[in-house]
Amino acid sequence: MANEASGDDGLVTEMFFLDEFAIRQWDDERYSGTRISCDKAAFVRKIQEAHSSGRSPLVDGYAPFCKHVFVPNFVGAKVGNFEITEANAHLLKSGYSARSDAELAILTRWFQASDVEAPEATHLDVILYSREQLELERAAVPSKGARPPLPNAPWGIISIKAQNEDYETPMQPITMMRNALGREEGGSGVPLEREKYNASVEYWRTHAPIVASEDGASGD
């Protein structure tokens, strides 16, 4: 994961900061998945408020350094992926893309946002990595080192998924593989678990992300 945020611009609260890996969801039209359009600082404050109120506790993720916060969809975001059916399979596009210059391109597929009618999601899955994990990932990739220090908040928001579930849905198989490759290749270093990988394949066999840009996805 790439990472950069600064308390000076309001993107950090007592518990959370907005990592630049998530900032793509505001600024990159080629991002394959949920796009967010509200003010970044206001978003982080809203997540802090939901957590502080007790309505949205930290939920364990796929590794000890990963947590989730589930909140109602307060930004009007559309679901970030779409079910593949016989009626829309011909609309799928594919190509090679990378999430950043530091990572290898991978083959991905997606729906063009202009080709499908995505409904508004009921929930947001706010995915968090610990500050310590983000520091380790930064240190593993030299190109990520020459950046301002991370804020002192303990949890970085690294991704937001707009969905109709208030629980974690499977990450994409390629994301699991990248994680298993290690931090040097942009992953987290968590080994591949065959059972979880197979569950991911079953979900993503019938789903694909939605991308707004006309020139393809930037990777997920």
C-alpha cells in the first residue's frame, strides 16, 4: 500500500488518517471500484464520530494489522462492483494495469460505469491498516521512502468499499496473491490461504469492479 497523509490538511483525527492509497478513490478516475466525492477531511471526521459513538467498532480483518469500520453509506456512493450475468457479460472490458508505478501490472477486468446502472450502496466498509504496517510497507519499497512521516494516529484508512453488506466481502484473488508476494511487490506479506482464496474466486467469478474512466482500470 502506498501511504501519505498530513495532519496539516485535516486528514487525520484521534484514531484515523486518510492514507494516499485511499485518496485514489477521490482523485483517480481510473480507480477500479468505489469512488468517493465528499470532502476528504469531512469523511475522516465522520468515521471518527461513528467510531467514537460506539456505533461502528473496529472489526477484525484478514490479518492482525487490518481492521474494518462499517458505517451507513452517508456519501451516496454507488456499489463498487457489479454482478456478471448473461445479459451484461458482453460489456466486460479487460487490460493490464498497476495500482502505482512501484508495482507490476496485472491483468484485470471491469465494467465501464457508463455501460451499467450501479445502485447506491447501503453501507461503506472502511478498511484500515495499522500505522506500524504502513511503515513496514513503506520501508520495503525504496520509492515510497522519500515522503513526509505518517501521522501519529494508529489506523490508516487504505480503502473504502461501497456495498450492500455490513460485513467483509472477499478481496480479489489477485490482491491475495500480491499480498503473498511480499511488501517489496506492494503486498502486505500475508501468506496465501487456499480456503480463503477459493472463496474469493467463487465471489469474483461472478462480479467485476466498475470503473468511471474511459481508458481502463488502475488496479485494485
